[in-house]
Amino acid sequence: MAQTLRRRDIFFIPLALACPPLDAASPLSLSTRYRIDATIAPFGFTVFSRKEVGFGFARLRVHTGNGESVTAFEFGGASIPDRTNGIHQIGYFEEELSEAQTKLLSSRYFGFISNAPEGAPSSATLALAADSSAKTQYCCAVEGEITDGQASFSKTYEAPLPKDASLSSLGGLCQVMRTALSRICATSCLQGSRTAKPCQSFLSVLAQSAFGASFTLNTTYQYGDRVLRFSSNRQHIGDKIVLDAEVQGKSRHRFSFTCRNTGHLELPIRIEYNPKAWLRLTLVAVPEPAAPKETA
């Protein structure tokens, strides 16, 4: 059976996967910038590889007090049109997680990812050369909350993406997407609520997998209109912590991330994501751009 390469697969790294292990540290703030590389390797043979098809970032803030910890996480990524011959993909995710003694008190999250039409599998090696600049793109936007044992959400696949959307305009773009989601849901969208069993979000299960007593984890979590299955295996390799994980819903997504084993909270230095058996996306931490020098 022929395989299908979706442009969304090339640039959509599950946004929360860049989240690091969590702990009850004092108030802190971390940020990391990532370069995104893509490799197409059907049957294990690399037929196409390109570096810097996009860039991303991760930000993490942790505050503890009165027996509670509040973790705020953001991740954004976008393609570089000059490196992708017009393919324009962008996505963003944020979650604020409140916990007490590792028990989830509340989770609030919002995210969007641009959609793109599927390409033929026979042209997989040309996928990065397709021109979609003239087509209207839409985003899947999701907002949800988990609190008091209940999970509620709003979701649409019809939020239009501004043609000038980029990482540099992300602040305004987030507001545009929130407004679009609210406007669409005023008439028709996926909305609902249900009992959250177990009462877990992606960020909370990722924390368990990274720092829990067990090196393996099999559980579920709530995201939008779905309950997703999460499984993972953690290894300590030299001075690194490597977490291999899989998320299953309507499809299966495998990923891994690598952190330095310093005993302190850190963002990953490398993330690998395999949306297909023959497609690998790699996020590599890179230095922040140097600030321009002041002139006399």
C-alpha cells in the first residue's frame, strides 16, 4: 500500500513534546531555540535530507509556593519558506499546569497548527519543493481546561491563517487564533466537557515519565475532544537522560528527547519525532542570536 506524506507531518512537531522534566524548584525561567531538520528515509534508506527547514523555541517558567507548583510552558515552531520553496507551516502550544504533591489541580491549554493538503507518496522527495503560497491555509485551533475532575474544550479546523504569519509575529497571531476560535465556536465547532478519568494533561504525564519512580509509564491523558494513550521508557545514558515515548489516538506518534543529566531542571537539547516510519524530524538546540552591537 502506498504511503502518504502530509506536509503537516514535515513541520508539525507535537508542540508539547519539547517539555522537560519538572520538579519543585524555586521560581525559574528557561528558554531554548531549536533548529528543525528533516530526513525522508523509506525502508531505512535516506533519499532526502535537509537542515534548517524551520526554527522553533521553548519557554518554561516554574513557581512554587503554599504547597503548590505552577508550571507555564510555551512552544512554537515555523518553517522557513526560503528553505521549503513556499511551504508555510507554523504552530504554537501553551499550557499552564497547577499541581500539589504531583496531583493535578488544574490545566489550561491553547494551541494551533496550520493544515496543508496531502502530497502524493511518489513525490515524497519533492515535498519540500511544493508551492502552496497561493493557497489559503487554515489552522486547527484547540483550547481546553481540566479542573475539578472535568475536562472541557473548544476546537475548530477552520481558523484562517494570515499570509504574513511568522514566529516574529507570534504574539499577535496567538490573539488572532483565539479570536477566530471564539468567533467560530459562537455558531458551530467541536465543543464539550466530560469527566476527566484519569485527571491528567499531556504536561502532567510527561512529568511522570521524566521524573517518576518508574522508568516506564503506560497511561492516558485528556486533550481536546480525545483521550490519548501515552507510553514511555526512560534511560540514563552517560551524562544524558533519554526518553522514548509514543502517543496513540487516531494515529500513532513516536518521539524522543534528550536532556543533560545535571540534576537540575533543563529543556531538551535534542528532540526527534517520527510521524511516519520513513520520516524523521530533528530539533537541535542552537544558541540564541547575538544581540546587535551598539554603535557609538
